Amino acid sequence: MNQTIDTMRAHRSIRSYTDDPIPQTHIDEAMLAGQAAASSSAVQPYCVIRVTDNDKRQQIADLAGPQQKIRDCPAFFLICCDLRKHMLIVERSGNEYKTGLEAFLVGAVDASLFAQNFTLAFEALGYGTCYIGGLRNDLPKVNELLNLPDGVLPLYGLCVGVPNESPSHRPRLAPKAMLFENEYPSDEHTLASIDAYDEMYKEYLIERGANPATWSESIAKKFSYANREGLADFYESKGAKLS
Amino acid sequence: MNQTIDTMRAHRSIRSYTDDPIPQTHIDEAMLAGQAAASSSAVQPYCVIRVTDNDKRQQIADLAGPQQKIRDCPAFFLICCDLRKHMLIVERSGNEYKTGLEAFLVGAVDASLFAQNFTLAFEALGYGTCYIGGLRNDLPKVNELLNLPDGVLPLYGLCVGVPNESPSHRPRLAPKAMLFENEYPSDEHTLASIDAYDEMYKEYLIERGANPATWSESIAKKFSYANREGLADFYESKGAKLS
């Protein structure tokens, strides 16, 4: 057995926490572990904003759902793509900052390599975590609350705390539906993998006492309408370029 | 000490490998660990293509640099944002697939949460790894070589193998330049952090026998011209929507 792999496989999103605070030493450890992740040419195009202000937390919790766990968790972090430090450096050098989708993509990717290490470090220290995409419901408001300057682009949040629940593991698509050799499989193969997963997913929902939809049903619903349409305009208004 | 955190902190990109093959059981373990990472509403918008075909590997190695390590590594994986399975499900349900930047962003983020677990699992098993952004030099060619259908969007590669080198650790920006509380710091704070890092970075390059530029110099150069300009058009031609 391998402790690192066991820690990864033990992951479930934890949405309820005890009141135990998180010592600063644990946050420091998680930061160093997070920052040890690879970054494309070491550009380190991300930053983290810990939200400790109660009023700001409350407002983020509201716009993201509302989601009670954002109010309650002992530590809440906002993970951002950070192009600002590059902008300042280029400006100081007397050149003009040039950007495009490449910079935004590297920002989202490197922020997420960081975030997964950061999250796993907390889990290795005994905490539970939950990523929060819901704050993309209203990024202009998040931006205003935290007074983020140009180039700092909020991506998602992260709740951390000592677990106060022990949910079951949500099943995943089979590895053979995710890992291929030299080419992508036929649509028939893909749909057969989805059908097999649908059965497993329904069982999981029944076990949790949730409405027993299949995964396909939820995916079909989710991608039959455009979601969070203002996102690109918002990021572009903050200095990203997506074309 | 914590094995998981130690494994993360031990990371350096490894660019030279022994000929030892990677047993399938290790790849299976790394897949399960990778897939255990969080995915937004369990949409699992990613896939992995292992490239074992020598000719395809050779051509990817060429277009990405050339980069000898892509030819030489015992295992080479392409990490993709995968919207295709969602497209097929929506189509089968009789609706029209709707997408936007949100879906692409979630794809890039969830692929990277997966990829960091996948990578760390290999490292925990004793392998060295190197992410490969260079293949974004020519994604249409990568796409053609692997015959990727609409909705499958290559992001980056990953080389894995038993290390045949032991490079030093590339220093990172100080945590206080990356983690803030309730607001982003002043430009003066940011530039002071950068100046401190520049000194450290130069030392690191001198130690490695490399040309002793500062980090700022490399950033100023990198972001004074637009990089990989065809990226957005390529992804849109494959069914993504970035607006």
C-alpha cells in the first residue's frame, strides 16, 4: 500500500465541517506542497485569496447558491489565474504586455495543478475539502467584493475543514472509458461505457437517498442549455484574451 | 513527516529516463488515483490517450520542439479536455448540445485535477514525470496524428519513466507572493516579491550552469509577444466555444 495513492483514493467532497480551526502551520505546509507542482516554464500564473472577512464570505456563499458550507467552513480560499504579476513585469521592462488563449489556458491549468496538490495536502493532514464552482454564477460580484485588479481572474473556491460527515464515494467512469491507446474510440464504445456507468451511478444515488437519475440524464440536462454565459466577457474585461 | 506531502515537495520535472518499462498495474493504479480527484458535478470532461505508436511519438516529439524525451520516455500520455461524451449523450437525448467558455474551463480544470493526481501517483511509485506544453505548438498536427474527433481537445502531454537524472529543485515565488487575505496586494508589494525571487532564481540558474537570467527577464521576454496564436481557432474548430 502507498499512503499517497491511498490518500487520493480516499477523496470525497466534504460539505460539513466541525468548528475546529486550521492552524497556520497546516496552511503553510499545504501552500509549499501546492507550489511544488509543475508550472509551465515556471510562470506561476496563479494566486490564492483566503477569505476571512465574514461579510464577504456571506455574500460569496449567497451568490454561489446559496451554499451554507462556504459560510461555515473553517477556511475558504479563492483560486485565481494571476496574469497581473506578468503584466507588471512587462510594463516595468518598457514593453507592451501581449496575451492570448495560451496564457489563460496555462493559468487555468497551472492553478489547478497547484490546487490539487494544495487540496490533497489538506486531505493528507486529515481535513475534508470541497471545490466550489458555484461562485462563477456571479464573478463580477466576487471581483467587486475582493477588489481584484486587472489580470487577477477568479476560477473557483475551496472549502477546507475537519470533516463532520462521512459520505460514500461517488463512482467514476471506468478507466477504459477514459484511457485510450493511439486513438479515441468509436462512438459505440463510448456510448456502451456510458450505459454501464449509468447503472452504477443510479445505484449510488439510490443508496444516498437521492432522486435516482442516471448520469446521462443529468449530463443531457446540463448541456442542453448554455451555462454562465457572461464568463468570457468578464475575463476579457479583466485583461485576459480568449481568442 | 507526511509521505504524501513529502512526495509532492520532492517533485522536479524529470527529462531523462532509464529503459525500464512501466508495468500496466502501475498505470492502472495511477488512473484510479487520478480519477478519484474531484470533478465539477461529476461531468468528468477529460480523457487520456497513451501514445505507443513509434511513428506518432516521433512526430509529436518533433513538433513539440523537438524534444528527445517524448521519443525516449517509457510512457507518453496526451491529456485532453473531452466534451465528446457529453455531445453524444445530448444528441442521443434528442436535444441540441450547448456549450460556452464554462464547459471548456471546467474541462481544462478537471483534466488538470486528474492530471496532477495521475502524475503524483506515478511519482509516489518511484517514477519521474514531465508535463509537455510544447505540443500546443501544432495542435492541428497532433489532432491529425491521433485522429481525434470533434469535442476531444488536446491540452498537454506527460512523459513518465524511471529517473535517469537527479536535477535540483527550481525555486518558487515565496508563499507570501501567492497567498493573500481578503484582497490582492499593492503593485509595490508584488514587485518587491518579484525582486526577491529574481535573486534566488538567478542563483539557481548559475548553480545549474545555465545562462544567469532573472525570472523577470524571462517573463518580460515571454509576454512581450503573442504565443501560439492559433489555439482558440483550433479549439473552436473542434466544437469548443470560447465566448
